[in-house]
Amino acid sequence: MTTAALSPTMISKAALFEAQAVKTSARRNRLLSLPALIIIGIFGVLPLIIICVYSFLVAAPYGGVQWQFSTDAYLNFLFQRDIFDDTLQFTPDFLIIYLRSFLFAVVTTVICLLLGFPTAYFMATRPPAQRNWWVLLITIPFWSNLLVRTLAIMFIIRDEGLINNALIGLGVIDKPITMLYTNFAIQLGLLYAFLPFMVLPLYSSLEKLDFRLIEAAYDLYATRRQVLWRVIIPLSKPGIIAGCLLVFIPALGAYVTPLILGGGIHLMIGDLIAQQFGSGRNWPLGCAQALILMAAVLVALYFYVRNTSGKVQHG
Amino acid sequence: MGIAFENQVAAPQLPSRPAYGDNQTGTHLPERAGSLNGVIVPEQPGKNAIEVRGVRKVFGTGENQVAALDTVSVSIRENEFFTLLGPSGCGKTTLLRLIAGFDFPTAGEILLHRQDIAPLPPFKRPVNTVFQSYALFPHMTVAQNIGFGLEMLGKPKAEIEARVAQMLKLVKMEALKARRTSQISGGQQQRVALARALAPQPKVLLLDEPLSALDYKLRKEMQIELKRLQHETGITFIFVTHDQEEALTMSDRIAVMSAGKILQVGTPRDIYDRPAERFVADFIGETNFLPGTVVSKQAGVATVKFAGDATISAGYPEGFDPTGEVTLVVRPEHADLVPDPAKGTIAGTLANIVYFGTDTHYHVKLDGGGENFIVRHQNSRSSPVTFATGAKVGIQFEEDAARVLKD
């Protein structure tokens, strides 16, 4: 409407100016992106190449690699070479850890979504002045180190911890419930660590939601449930996708949480890979495991994004 | 052309929706007099679609309490184009939201076909709204938006498609049905919003300043379009606006609101010619206010004396007893200029002449003092302009032009 008020000459001048601005800004943008590109090159692409190369080498006896091509690392992922007759035998140990990790990550993502959505909706429907306080509260855990917070969980759930002492003190139970070093402990730790990563993107997309649309849907005979499924969820899809990715990917590669709360008994992929570079002294295997994880995530991502974006279009 | 809205597929009433009296609205198109441009509609004894009884709405608590609606009662008839007119903050949108069900009244009842709907949530009321912001769903196409209400009512797919096609035709949007709502213009969005609200065949359509976002020309077009749609569908329209011209041209009846109260309900002509209060006269159209003193009165006509010792007889509304100092109200077009000051009702000096194209306004400085009196003269090619600024003139009132009003 504003352009209609401008004279044609003004428009053409503006267009010319804009075209020039676009050209110079494109050149400037390339220059500005240089530092980022250098950082990504040195700390992102280069290590990835090294990992890729190492995964095809032979492990040296005391760590490191010998420069000799081998696909053993990938074979060892699924098979074990028999010491006596040199045949390959299928060993699903690593695969089980991968599947377990996927399960942990999926459960974490789903529960975070179920807990995070109402939380974010609550925050987004507060008066604007209040909302920032709620965001601040959500970010408080970030103020201290994840390791410290995980150790704190340990003190809460261990046999002589807060929960068990309280329950025994109240006479509810007479023997402590074992929670630490179980799958439950890992799951709890993951949920605790990643919930804010779900809430924040959900909040930012719900905050932008036009609540008059919800009124309009009510007016058009939609019940509360229908409003949720037909209007609120489709419109907050970008936040849901971002939140799920931000939770799922780091949860899959979680290292500290399962190490401390799982006590090294219940491994996840992150611990497994770390082992290869530490006590396992098998760098190529560690590299191969990392690359297999990456490939798995990329495949999962591909299907996830393809499915969800399709749903958005069908609305 | 009423057929456009008739049921093509017999639609069973949903059990979840309360049955409201006879199901005539929508298919029944009464013979009705046109009411474009303020032509008086004969008072129909028709049934009331909406009855608002003693409704109060208070927002906030404690010291911050604000009564947005202060005990309002009004009846809106079936098939009527009813307008709630008033300045912003007068409570007109609050009343509309109470009828829609977005808010609930603090006290009083709202009847739809004699059934109290005040406690029902919006999705249980056969009432639809056209929002000021249109509130179209951005993740759906034009057709999906229009079909949304029917889909939520659980209508069969074939019926939804048929009705959506009908509605697209009704608002002339067939070509754009597959577009996203973000890909169409404001005027087109307006049409989609209308079609979406009309598609479920509501008993009453609520319109919350739907034309305020459109530019002048489009607004004029949509005013006529809205009138046409109301005529074709036979649905009761309740229209909220602060634009008095819009209210006068479109409405069958108007309720003028101020500060949470309804001041007057009547046809556009009633409201314009016989305003009940000074506020109504002031808010609708231009008006001259003259201070005066009541000398005598009988049978609804008062004789009023004002500065310069001129006297005039003026009508006053029922239930109002003017005494002492009063204000006289005269519409600018109900007065005329005469060259001889002695021949007019009051005399003055022509202070200013403002040309408006269709008419000319003469600002007269009265000999008795006070605000300038404005006389509006419709221009025609044959009428010569004979007055010049500074000339002494008389102002003549048409019969019944002056009225005494409550302040």
C-alpha cells in the first residue's frame, strides 16, 4: 500500500539503489562469513576428515594408529574375530548399546515434549512482563555445570540419598529403593539435562502464536482438544521440530549423565566411544563408532524432517 | 437470489448442539423492504434473535474494577442488520464478545431464540464471528479455512465440499480457493473471513469492525457487499463499528453506545433525526448546539428563547422534561441562509465558507455570541453562490429542525 503512494521515478530509483545495495552487501557478507568459515574448517571439517581417515587404519598397541589400511574397525562393530580359527562371529554387543541409546534418546525426547509443551504454553500465555521471569527460571540450571548438577541428582537418588532417607524416615519403606546406577537413573538424568532445550524453542514459537486464531477456532465449533490439534500444534510445529532435534541429538550422544548415573554398567554410545580412546586403546574402532552414530542420526533426521514438513503442508 | 444459501444436502442437527426453536433461519427468506441509505424499514413484529437482558460486565478486581457494560438490555430481531455504534471504549466490542461467548457476563442473561446462552462456551453457540483482524488460519488454504467450522461440526465430507464451493461463489473467491491466506490481499482475506463465518449457517453473525482495515474505496464496496450477503442469507447480522456513516448506510437498526450504556436504539433515520440525547446528536453527523431558555411547553413542543431574544418551538424526546437552561440541536442541513437578517430565526455574520464538492458549509458567527453556527447547502450547478464572507445573514430553520435534548 505504501508503494502505491510513491511516484514511478522514486520506485525505479529505489530499485536501483536496492540492487546496488544487494551487490555490495553480498560481497560484504562473504567477507564477514570468513571467520566462521575458518572456524568451521579447522574445528569441524578437519577433525571429521581425521576421524574418517583413522577409522580405516589399524590400532597401535598403546593407543594411536598405525598407517595401514584396514576395514577392521567397521567389521569389529558387528563381528568378532575368533582367536583360534580366525573366523568372524556376529556379536551384537555394540549394536545393543546403540539401540539402547536410541531408545533412551527417543524416550527423553517424547517425555520432554509432553512435559515441555504445557510448560511453554503456560509461559507464553502469561502477561508479557511476567514471561521473561519464567524464561529466566527455565535457564537457571544453565548457570551451573552439568557435571555438578548430575552429581547432585546422584546424591538425591542414591541408597542413602534424600529420597530414600525421607521414605525410610516416614516409614513408607524399610529397605532403600535402588535407583542409582539403573536405567531409571540414566533416563531421569537425561530428562533433567535436556528439558530446557525443549521448553525454550517451544516457548519462542508459542509466544508468536496469534491467540485470536484460537478464539476463531472456538467460534467455529472446535472443542478445546480440536483447537489444540488443529490450530495450536500445527502453528507451533517449527518449535516442536527444533525442540525435538535439540533434545534428541545431544541425548543420543550423552556422555556424562550415563557415566555418572549409570555407573559404567549401563553404557550409552558416548561412553562406548570414549572407552575406545581410553582403556580400549582402539582409536580406529572409536572413530568408526562415531561415524556410524553420525550416519544413523542423519538418516533419522532425514525421515523425521520429511515426515513433519509433509504434515505441516497437509495442515 | 436467496437460493445460494439453501441446504443442498439435508443436514442433521448435531446432538452436541442445542436445538434452537424452529430451524428457519438460513433457508427462510422473508419479503423485506430494502434499507440501503437509510430508507425506513417498516417496524416488523418479527421474533427476537438475540435478547440481552440486564447484562453487566466488570473487568478487573478491587480498586481496578471497570464496568465495561453497565446493565445493558437490547433486543435484536431475526434477519436484522443491527449495528452497535459508539466511540472506542464504549463497550460495543465487549457486548459482541459476550454474545460470541469469548467472555461471560458478570450479571444478566443473553437469550438466543429464548434460550439462555450466556453460560455456553463459544463452540456450543450457533453464532459465528468475523474478526477485526480476520484471524484466518495461516496454515490452511482459503477453502480449508472456509470449511473449518463445518469440519468441526462433523459434517460429511461431500457436504463440506459443496458448501465451501457455495460460499466461495457467494464471496466471489472461487479462483483463489487453493491459495494460502497469506497469499491474498486484505480485501480478499475479508471475504474469506466472511465466507468462513457464514459457512456453518449461524443463527447470528457477529462482525467486529470488519471493514476498519480496508482502504476507503474497498470499504465502500464491502459495505454494499455485506448488505447483499445479509439480504441473500437472511441471517441476523450484528455489526460493531465506530464509523457513524457506515452505521447509517448499512443498518436496519442502530444502538448508540457510550460508557458502557446503550443510549438509543432505532432506525438510522430515528437516530439521525430524533436523537434522544446530546451525545447521540453529537456523535452522529454534524450538529449545531444552541444554548437557550425554556419559556413554555405543551404536548412535546417547547418554546425556547435564546440570545438575541429570538424564540423558536422545538420538539423534545419522550420522558424528558426540559426546564430552564437547555441546549437546542439543529442539523446543518436543516437550516438555510437568507440574505436579510431580519427574516431569519437568528441573525449573524458569515465568517467562513468551506466548499466540499457535494455541498458547501457556511460558518455563521451569531450576533448572540457562542460557537459558530454551520449551515450546509447542497451544491447544484444551477444554484448560484450569492453569499460572501462578512455579509450579514439570517438563519432560517426548517419546520421541526430544532430539538431540545438532554445534556
